[in-house]
Amino acid sequence: MIFGIGTDLVDVDRMAEKMEKKTGFKELVFSAHEIAYCEARTFKYEHYAARFAAKESFLKALGTGWSKGTAFNEIEIFNDEQGKPELRLLGNTSKTVAELKFKKISVSISHSKTMASAFVIIEN
């Protein structure tokens, strides 16, 4: 049964501006693994924007938004061996969400030169 769905759309240039101007923003929002992944890409801001959209989508599907017990940099988007995006929860966010006993979290991301989008489905 579906617990929640979430979707988000992010402007790549706006993400780039925020990351260039705000010291510490990158570390506040992204895990070390995500930073390493995105920084190794030619069009890194497209990848950052897609991951940000996925995090927002997850929080919308969760129905809480960014609330107590969750942190953006503890919601990690990574690619499996075939390149499929997956969502992994870390730290306190993992503990907070584990109490809800979800069976599956599915994520889809897409990006172009100017926009990034994501869609998340949480099943219980």
C-alpha cells in the first residue's frame, strides 16, 4: 500500500547560485558520498539539483517536510550497479524513519541542462 508520494522540480542555475554563495550549504544538504559523486561530474550542478529534488520529494512523501529528527544530508541519493537511483537514510534520520516501518522507498530522478526533477513513492 502506498503511504505517500512526493515530487519536486529544481532550477539548476538557482541551485548553482545557492551553492556558490552560501558557505556550508553543500555540507548541510548533501552527504560526503553525494558531494564526491557530483563533484566528479562534468555538469555537477545538474546532479546536485536532481539529488536536492529527490530529498524534497522524499520529505513530501513522508508528509513531514524538513522536521525534527530529519536532516537533508542524512537523506542520501546514490546509484546502484546498473545506475538506478536509490535512497538511503543515515544517522538520526534513519532512526526516525525506521520507526515508521516502511517496506519500500522508490525514487526516480531526471535532469537537463536547466531543470532537475524527482519523484518518490513510499510503501508500507
